[in-house]
Amino acid sequence: MPTYYHRPVMLDEVLQLLAPDNQSQLMVDGTLGEGGHSAAFLTQFSDLNVVGLETDPGIMERARERLAPFGDRARVLNTWFDEFFGSYPLETRPDRILLDLGISVYHYQAAQRGFSFRADEPLDMRLRPDQGVSVRDVVMLTAEAELADIIFRYGEERYSRRIARAIVARRKTDEIASAAQLAEVVFGAVPVSYRHGRIHPATRTFQALRIHVNDELGRLERVLSSALEALLPGGRLGIITFHSLEDRMVKRFFHDAARSSIPDPSSVKGAREVEPIVRLLQRKPVVATEQEVSENPPSRSAKLRVVEKIARTAGEKA
């Protein structure tokens, strides 16, 4: 059995809020990673079956090995969660769906694809390395204005234009091929006062480029409605986010789905009455305890939101 890099965040809270309420339920773990959440659910709930989705073939094999003792109660698939739910067969609906949107510690410590700005690794950052373009391609080929827009939009980086300008200047003379090289460029581009804050000055740039090459926000936007449609009425959907862009999207979607009226420009009253689709299980997100944060620092920025489906989505078949 391998040593696992990633410790699942808020495990107790997730187990409590997504606990099955009857026998022989089906759970989809849409972000399997090394299988930490799934293994805990399979251990605690002996009649539960889990379908685990993992994009990265390398980490998927680690999860498959971890879940092997559970036999045919655990099924592991190599796919993106939005693609899986986009064509989900509604005759076999899950009762529980979990999406843990954080990047696994495995990627930072063992993937060798440049996720960590502290490592001298190839600048790739693709979660599925056989698809799409790498971050190296983006920083070497993207126009300065577009590069600045990517860094600002997905990293909320105030110095995005300065960073993009520095990247373009460096690539005219040298290839930016490793994570360490990109981090060096970013460090030199920002003001001195910005270089020694709580987080490394390259953090937001790396986040932005990773989100961009993996289409993370696009995939999240697509999966929200399709996962809710696939969910069995009475079932629960839990999502763990790690930065404000993700959390705002999830919060807005959940709150809209729980409302009894929605904006309608064609209506004289400006809104139309609709049946709520979900019930919010908490008004504010669940966050990690101080003890967990001290033991598992990545949990510091995690937020868990859970809803329970109470009505059919529009157009859903019986």
C-alpha cells in the first residue's frame, strides 16, 4: 500500500452531511483523487456503493489500489466530472454526490508537472496530461493582453499586467519551461512590498494558469446543473471549494435553486414564481476547525456547501 499524500478536508463534516439515510445507496465521488473521502464512506456505510471519477490517470491508479479491498462496491472511472454528468443515465440516479474541487497534494508533491512554484519541474499543470495545451504553451505563445486577462480573471491578481509584461519580455530571450523559471519571473515583476506577504507572489498567477488550461470554472459551471439533474430527489449534493471564484459560483447556483422566485425580464412584475429545486442545509458554508487547519493547512481556505434536492429540475424525466 502506497503512502498517501493527500488528507481529505473536513472528512467528519462531509461524512455527517452526506451520510446515507437508507440502505443500498449510490454515491458519486466526482473528484476521487487518492480516494480518501470514498474510502471513509465505504468503510462507515457497509451497504453504500461508490462511483469515483478521476481525471489524472496516475492518481487514479493510486485510488484504485486504495479502494480494491471494497470489491465491486467501488467503481473507478477515468473521466472529467462534467463529461460524466453531461451524459448521465437517469435510470440509475445517485443519492449522494461529492465534489472536492481542491488540487490534490499529490499534484504538488509527486506529479512532476509544475503545480508547485517551488519546484524545478516541467511547466505543464494539466490534470489530464494527454489533453489540451500546457501552461508552458500558454506563457510562451499567448499575447500579452490576453495573458494579463487570464491572470487577472482567474487569479484575481492585481499586478496581472506587470506580470504578463515581464513574461513576454523574458520569453523573447529565454524559454520559460519550468515552474521555478515562471515563479522567478513573477517574483521579479511585482513590487518589493508584494514579495514577502502571507502567500508567495506567484501563487495567484499559478492558480490562474492552472484554472485556464484545465477549464476548471467552465467545467464547474457545466456540472452544477447536470449533477443536480442526475441526483435522486431527496438526495444531497456537497461541494468543497478552495477559492473565491469557485465559491461564488457554487453559492449563487445553490441560492438560485433554493429560491421561490427568479428574475424574469419578460414579466411585468419582474419575477416569476417557480418551485424551489433544493433545500439549503446551512445558510453559511461549513469551514474547517482550528484543529484541522493546524494539522492540515490546505483546509484553511476550504468551504463546504450542501443542498438537498426537493423538486425535479426543468425538463427532467420521471
